Amino acid sequence: MTDNVIHVNELRKIYKIGEIEVHALDGVSFSIERGEVISIMGPSGSGKSTLMNLLGCLDHPTDGSYILDDEEVSELDDDQLAGIRNRKVGFVFQSFNLLPRATALANVELPMRYAGQVPDRRKRASEALESVGLADRVHHRPTELSGGQQQRVAIARALVNNPSILMADEPTGNLDSKSGKEIMELLLNLNKEMGTTLIIVTHDPRISEQTQRIIRLVDGKIAEAAA
Amino acid sequence: MNLGQAIIEALESVSSNKLRSSLTILGIVIGVGAVIAMLAVGNGAQETITGSISGIGSNLLFVFRGNQTEELSHVEPLTLQDANALLDQFQAPSVDKVAPILSDNLQVTYGGEKTNPTVYGVTSSYKDVRNYSMSEGEFITDEQNLGRASVVLIGVDVADKLFGRRDGLVGETIRVEGQPFRITGVLVSKGGGSFGSEDNVIMVPFSTAQARLMRRNRDSVDTIFVSVLEPELMKQASDEISQILRERHRTSIGADDFTVFSQDDFVATAKTITGVLTIFLGGIAGISLLVGGIGIMNIMLVSVTERTREIGLRKALGARKKDILIQFLTESSLLSLLGGIIGIGLGWLIAFIVGRIAVASGTPFNPVVGVDAIILATVFSTAVGLFFGIYPANRAANLQPVEALRYE
């Protein structure tokens, strides 16, 4: 039996806009193995953002089942989902989403604040920053960092709680090609070293070709799930 | 997330937008300052008034014409005969001395100077009943009263006004309503009192006042002062007086056409009045606190909107509703608590200045900032922050992470 970190079955998301029902995700099923590097691709309106939100436990599916790390999460309430996100999901956003007033260290500490009692919070945060190569930028604020460095802080923040999956939404979208390349290298390296499952949402084929598998979405359905 | 961290984050957030935070706080500062100052002034007024009433004398009863609570069709005036009847040892054994008086504000002149003091027509017993003493001369005697003598005692305010000095005045002649009166004594200063200054007075014999200065029906009097043998007998004396007057006026039960008042009654009445005044002033001040609270709500709503993405991010990182709620409630309470603390200082300052102005203008008046007022203001201002923070914080806590993250 394979070790699946994610198992999705007939997952649906229907938005109601006035009288019209929009089937953003129309019954998708797939599994992702632990440690895999996956990219989700598709044109805009294909449902890839919806899928990312559901996989990241940011939203409730209308129907279907989603097992994350052996736990059925499709029926959980808002606060339970918050707990799952805190423990099992790391997020890397296109626009970094760092707290502008907080230092790199404080930004990385943030997920641990919501995790309850975490010993050595500061030490773990500095180690995470070290692992993304920012040991000398610990006390800098986001405005004092370059885009690539800011994204590294965001990656450290995503990994600090040892999540089961790392969700990256266009992680290189706001970066120049050099820093973008470095960030991709870093993500792939961390995947190799720590074995964290990496899911990248992108429309950039140069990104997706570096992943082991591509899930292509068209009109809320999986068009192709090839190796 | 524990409360300590929440407070640190709130402090960071408040201090990161200093101008906005201080303007928001200003609303609360003014509100709390006004409440504290008004309560202090109200309490001070109460203490000053009750203090001066307590100086009247603890064994003194006042008998007035009329009834404060009942609407009566016929009110018999109090008369000299009523006053004399109260001296009956058998019907009123608790009564010591009785002093009927007439009073009016009349013009008094000396040379080119003139003034309008309160003129009392008194008998010799008034001196003991009211505890007057003389700095020179003698009090009005029974002989002067019988002879309707044109003599007058003057208070120090009148002396200052007419003569510019307080001694060597016995033998001078002043005019009351144009009629000459010879000064036979100067009263020792009693200081400010509850019935205006007790020094801005002159006294003439009762019969003289009755015959020449204040026309009244028959033998009617304005007030009867009664001194009681012992302070413990006040209630009893009051009952005895009421009984005698009821018989004399033939009033039906519960329809007395007179009122017997003691110092305690005055104090109670004054306390009621100043209490209402304090509540009234405090209420008005409270409105400004309310306005300050609305200011906080306004700013918190703006803050929630501005930080929608941040809220979304925090939720993505695992913040529960409760965490976001606490974060924003801490921030709004902190704003109003800061405002409350500064406001207490401001209110204290205002009360102090009001006290100084009052003293400078001759009224001994000491505003009292009580611990109760400080606690009230602190608790109330924090409660205002909490209350007006609830709506914005709830809005933040209920944001959906997906939409919040997408917000531009």
C-alpha cells in the first residue's frame, strides 16, 4: 500500500452567484504520495485556485471527501480547519504576505503563536531562517529585504511547524527570473532534505516541468494526470 | 495565542499608527476627563454645602409656613402667638428657646454708600438660638423690642461696605429704607453659609421691623427658629411643635400648613439636590465618553478593512476566530484604557483648577476625585473599548480566509 498524504475523491465546489450555480470544481479525484512534488496547472477559471484553497484547508468543499494525512477534513468546522492548517499545511504565496511591521524572526514565529505551547519558539524560528539561508537577516523587516529574501522568509514560516504539505501559489510569480530560479531550487532542496510534500500552483511550464507530476485542470475537471 | 502576546501585538499596532491612535484616544481622554471632573465638582459641591449646613447648629429646628409636599387650599400664616405657644413647658418640654423672625432684603445707606443686605427682625432670644456673638456693642434687648427702638446690629460685610472698617461703629447712624437707625453692635463674622453670606446682614428689633420696615398681616412671622434642649430630643421636639401648631391652626391630619425642618433635613435635601446635579453633570460627560467610544469603533472598522489581507494570512497560518477576536478586542480596549488613564489625569487637573478658581473667587470649595470615580472611569472606559470593539473584531474574526487573502 502506498503512503498517500492526500487522497481526494469526487471533490466538488459549487459557488452560488445570485441564481447561477458555478461549478468551480466538478468532481475531481486523485492521490498524492508523501514526499511527492506536484504542480497544478490550468487556465484561469479552470478551478485551480479553488482546488488549492480546498487542499490548503482554506475552504469547505460542497461535496466529496478529502483525506489529508489520514484525517478526513471535508466535514470539519472553521476552527478545526484552522488547527489543521496550523499543523499540517504550509503556505507560500505569490505576494509573500509577510507582516510588514514584524521582523523576519517574528514573521516566522507567527504560526507557532497559534499552535499553543511551543517550546524554544525563537530557536526554531532562527533554525528555519537558517535553513533557507537567511541566518544573517533575522532581525530585518520585510521592507529591508529583497523580493527573493522575503519569499525565503515566507518559506521558513511555512516550514516552521513541520507541515505535511507545502502549498505554493505561484511562488515565483512576483520575482525576477534569477531569484525565481533560486526559490525553486530552495523548494526542491527542502523537499529532498525534509521530505515535505510540495504542491505548486502555477501556469508557468518552466516551473511545472521541474515537478514529478502535473495535475491539469480544465473547467473544474482533471484533464490529465500524467507522470 | 496568550494574552501577553496579544497585548504586545496590540501595542505594536497602536504605536505603528501614532497620529491615528492618539486622535482616537483623544475622544476617550475627553470623555473620561469630563466624567472625572464633573463627579469631582459634584462631590466637592456636596461636601461644601453639607459642611456649611452642618455649621447651622445640630440642635436647631426651623418652622416655616406652608407644606412642601401637599397642595393646600388654605395656609394659615405663622404668628407671634404660635411662637409663644411653643414655649409651653408642658406641651413642649423639649423646646429650649424660640426665636420668631421677619426677614427681607432692604436698602441700607450711610453717606453715599449703599448696600442691600438681608434685614432680620429678631428678638433677644435669636442670639442664643443662632449662637451669635458680638465683636462690639450689645445684642438687641427685650426693652428695645418693646419700645420699637430704632437700633441696628450690622454684620461685617455690611460694615466693610458702608464704612470700610469693622470697629468703632457703635453710635453711628445708618439709614434703612430711608429711616435712621443707630448702630448698637457689630456681629462676629460667621463666614459663608447655606443661606448666602451670614455676614451680609443687619438685625433690628422684631417689633421695629414689624411696625416700620416689613408690613405683614397681623402678627405673622416668616420663620420660627427653635433650639432644642438636647440634640437627642430633636425628633421629639419636632413632634411637640407639630402637635401644638396643628391644634392652633386646626389642620386636618396629614394636611399641616407648616413645616418643621432640622439641620439633618437640610443636609438630606441638599444631598438630594447635589446628587441629582452630579448625576446630571456626569451624564452629560458620559455622552462625550460614548462619542469617544464610537470613535474607537470607527477606527477599528477602518483598521479591520485595512488589514483584511493580514487577517486572511493569520487565518491561513492557523489563527482561529477566537485568536482574531482577542487580537482586535485587545487593541480597542488598549486604546480606550490608555485614553482612560490620560483622561483621569486630565479630569483631576480640571477639578483642581476649578477648585482653585472657586477659592480665588471666595468660595471655599474642594473638588474631590474619589477612588471610586477613578475605578469607575477605568472600568467604564475599558468597557467602552470592549463594547465598541466587539463589532469590528467580530467582523474580522468572521472573515473567510480565502476572500480575505484575495482582498486588495
